[in-house]
Amino acid sequence: MLAQLTPIYAERERDGEPTEVTIPCISTTDLFGQGNLIHIRHEGTTYTLRQTRNGKLILTK
């Protein structure tokens, strides 16, 4: 189970006026745990998210 989400606050323009929105922020430590690979299901397609030895993230279909 993922740890509690930490919100990030950002502004988005709505009808020409800035509106504050909350964007969930999930730590890669929470996502990957002890591994370096996860699968993400989006609209019926599975994607692979991999963390490299250099700490970079690579998303592939």
C-alpha cells in the first residue's frame, strides 16, 4: 500500500482566473519499494516504469 500522499499546490488558469489545485505527490520510494520496476495500467494498456542505476525514470509501453 502506498504511503499517504503529500499534496503539492499549483495554480491553473480557469476561465482566465488563476485557481489553486492540489496535485498528489508520490515518492518513488513508495512506488518502487526495494525494487526498480513497476507496471502501470492506463486505459487498458500496461506501461513499465523503471528506475535506472543513475536514478532516472524510464516509462515504456
